[in-house]
Amino acid sequence: MSTGLDPQSEAQRALDGPLFSGLPGDIEVSFEFFPPKTDKMGETLWRSVETLAPLAPRFASVTYGAGGSTRARTHDQVVRIQNEAGIPAAAHLTCVEATREEVDEVARHYWEAGIRHIVALRGDPPDGASRYTPHPGGYANAAELIAGLKNVADFEISVAAYPECHPDSPDAQADLDNLKRKFDAGATRAITQFFFEPDCFFAFRDRAAGAGISGEIVPGVMPVMSFAAVQRMAGLCGTAIPPWMEGLFEGLDERPEARQLVSATIAAELCRRLYAGGVRQFHFYTLNRAELSYAICHLLGLRPKEHG
């Protein structure tokens, strides 16, 4: 996709001056949250939403537990974010352990509640299952789910993309073919799984364009709250952790403030390099904590807007 940007001149500007100097704030951002399990976690989530709302995100999404285990909490938070925070909200919806009729009913409830955006995912295996198995009466995969949602209503639909290949895909080409099927079924944009090297995203973006995918592909950025937790998540989703990262987080387990500074530095530099390569849309996996994502957006030139 053409951005109208000369990457060489932008890269030279990044080298000539301080890394984040003079950025015009011409980015668009979105944020992902997860439904809280307790009242205290709910308070943390809502403080994060209120902190990030002045940045005027394109949308905020709320995740969905395997097998619909957080369906009600997801619904409540999505509706609250849209109605009380004034942020366009997106609900995650999966194929796992539900019939087509059950999924369609959930989608209709969202539409009736004023939610116009769904993040459509195949979903992870439920707890205790080693691999994904389609429900006998359900949608078999994300492409089928998208087509079904479009039959329910004219939703805006975001989907997942895997720069380093989904663990269940036989190879990278099959993974790209699956992504194209999702766009062909009606997806609006793809949001990538988190990654830590900018070239990983650029190479994937080029491969997607070569495969005939012209839709928007947004990098998903995860500031590291806990290196051990990121290692676990990376193992599940096939994300490579660069060798240099472990050294940077070494010795910070008992120093959360220092760890947060290191995390912000790493994620901000990733975003700055993505920006230099023409990226203007970013999706942040907040883990319900606002400050890291807010700081990175600030470094990229984004400032609060009148929000109401």
C-alpha cells in the first residue's frame, strides 16, 4: 500500500535529529482491553480507559475468553466503553464452542446495543483442549464467521494476522491464503499479533501485498509488563523474542518501575521505526494498563484532544 511518504527522507530525518523530535502526531491508534474478573480489576480497567480516551482512539476492543467464558463481561465492558467513554467500541467474537445460531444471536445483541464493530476470530482451544476443533453446528473458521456476521448486519470487522505465521498453519503461504479469505469474506482490517522487530512487520506487509491483499494491516504492539509473561504468550502464538530482549530485562523482576521504563523504551523505538517505514495506524495491547501506551503515543506526537 502506498503511503505517499518517502521512506528514505523520513529515515534520514529520524537519524539527523533526536529520535522522536518533531513528529506531527499524524497517527491513528486503537487499544485492546480484557474484561475484568473482579471489581478491583474493573476499576483498573476503567482508569485506563479514561486515561486513553483523550487520545481519540479509532476504537477500543475488549477480548473474549475461550469458549465464551467471559461473554457477559465482554458485552458489559464494550457497551460501557462506547456509552460512557464515548470511544467507538469493538467486541471480540469467536467460533469456539458455539453454534452458528448462538454466535448470530450474540452479534444481534451487539448491534441492538449500538455496537457496530466486531473483532472476528476463530478463537483458541478451550481450557483443557490441545487443539482447535470446530463446533459441529458452528462456524468452522474466521472466514465463515465473517460471512455470517455480514449476514446479521453490516458490521465493521477486524481480524487477526500473524507476521510470523499462525502456529496451526502448515506454512506462511497457507497463513496468507487464510488472511486473504478473511478479507474476501468482508473484513475491514487486519491487526497483527505482537512482534518485536520492525522488519518482521515490513516483510509481512510486503508478502500480503504480493498475495493480493489490499486491506489495511495494522501492527499490534505489546509493551512488556512482564518478560516471563511475554515469553509464555510468545510461545503460544509463535512470536520470536529477539536474544537482546532477555538481557535488557535481566535483573528487573523486583524493580517494576525500572522495568516499565525499559519496556516503554523498547516499544517506543519499535513504533518509531514502524513510523519511519510509513506506518500511521497502531494497535496497542494494553493489558488494562494505560501509562505505557499513553507514553508511546505521546512520543509519537499524539496529544489529547477535546473529548466529549
